[in-house]
Amino acid sequence: MGHLMESESVQDRMITGLFLCSGSKSEMLLLANPDWNEKAELPIHEKLQLLHLKATDLFPFVDELSEGVDVEAFCNSHFTQPDLFLRIRPGNKETVLQKLNTAGIEVELIGNNCIALPNNTKIDELLLLNKEAVVQDNSSQKAGELLLNLQFEAHNGKVHVWDCCAASGGKSIMTKDVMGDVDLTVSDIRESILVNLKKRFAEAGIKNYKSFVADLSSPLITHHALYDLIIADVPCSGSGTWGRTPEYLSSFSKEQLTHYSQLQQKIITNIIPQLSEHGYLLYITCSVYKKENEEMINLLQQQYGLQLIEMKLLKGYEQKADSMFAALLKRS
């Protein structure tokens, strides 16, 4: 319910939330409110009108949203659980589709290699994850499409890539799939997550890479390599993913937004010196706040002289996916 009906009782808010999130009649809703149960299949905007509620009151700080966000459609999307998305890895499309069809799972193929599935699908029991397909949100896959047409002056026959906030390595696996045999380096502030990455890379068949632990909010002291491409999927508010973690709708504060914005500025300041001449920076957030998105790109252009190649607000709320932001910039 986010910030809707904040002055009402917990019980009233829970029953209202059940009604708004229900797409069909249920025994629970029948017990709670028989009249609402009869109206459970109404579109969300009609339900909100019936209750005299505005979806735009749900989300915190809507005045801070990135340009291009349809505020009402975005807020409405939080009443529907996002889908589970897979990215089929090269050479595995026929195998993946056959396994899913054999299991009786109805497949929605988006483009060539993206599959949307119900969120509760036990996909790990059906596929060899990371080898045949990767669990990766639709918007995250679209962010990777910015890599398709890059042109590099490769060093020693390979393009040098640094995934500087690598987490469990999903963007790195996608980069390998899109760009081929790159010279890959990964880093993260959390040593434990790099252990998970190592396991995931082994499953994906990625053997040749370098990794190190780094807190990029501080200047790098010993790392002097230059990279043709830096992927910076930076820590952020995660506001484009709150359909999956709705507790943040009511707990997130402006102080936290400022914290993430300042952290992103520090990270950018410390990774730009590692970008080679004519190198590319792929900046990514899973945020819908302009302070973490457009304002950061303005900083990269004005303070560091990077050239903006392409910028995308990825409106996942239109496809039951996460909403994200991605921008590709180049050093002149």
C-alpha cells in the first residue's frame, strides 16, 4: 500500500491491499469484504476510483521521478507482481524452449532470447541455469543492447572490459555473450558476492577473467589498468524494483536518495581515470529517480567531458518488469 491510507488502521489497509492486488475472486477476500470480492476482476484504475484513492499517492517523492515516467501507470504497476525473466544464452534457444514445452510451461518469447514466466516458476528444476539461460530482468537485458554496435580499438587483440560493480556477474555474462571473447575484469565491494560470482561463472563456462575486491567510494590505489569499456551498474535506491520489494515504498527517505546520489558521484570520480582514451562507460541503475539518472549523466558530460552516445529510461512497468536507466558514454 505504500503511502496510501496511512491514517487508517492496519487491518483496513491490509484488506484494501488484498482487494487492489487481487485479479480474481478468492475465499479470503470473500470473508474480508464480499462486495469487493465481486469486483475483484475490475481493472486497477476502476478499483482505485471506487475507493476514492489515487495511485500517485502510493510512491514516495513522485516529483523526483525521471522525465518520461508515466506516473500513474508506474504507480499502478505496483499492485501486480512482476514476471520472472530469462535470457537464453547463445546456441541454447531450441533446448530451452523444448524443455519448457515438455514441462507444460506456456512460454512468452520477447524478441529473440527473452522469456517471461510467472514469478513462482521453479525454473532451476527445469533448466541448467547460467549455462543454458540466465535469470535476468527484461529491462536489464535491454540495457545490454547498448553494447551491440560498439567499435573498439582493441589492445592485444582483445577488448578490455571492467564490470566494476559486478555483484553476482549477470552483466558480465551478458557482455561475454554479446561481445565475445573479451578480456574481462570484475570487482565488487563484497567478497562474499564475488564467491557467488565465481560459482556462477563456472556454471556459465567463463574461466578466463580477473577479479578483485574494491570499495569504489574511495580512490583506487594499486589498480592502474585502463579499460576500453567500464560497466558501472552502480548501487542505487532500487526504486525501479520496488514492485518486487514493496516494503521500500513506505520506508525509503529523501536522506537515502541523497546518500545514493553522493555515493554514485564518488564511484564515478574513482572509475573515470581507469577509462582508456576513446573508451566507453555504460552507466546503469535500477532507479526511476532523476537524481540518480539524468543528473548523473549531466555530471559525466559537464565535469568529465564524456560524450553521450545513447540514454534510455527502460519502462519495465509496461511489461511487468523492473524499471531501469542506462546510458552509454564515450571518452574523447
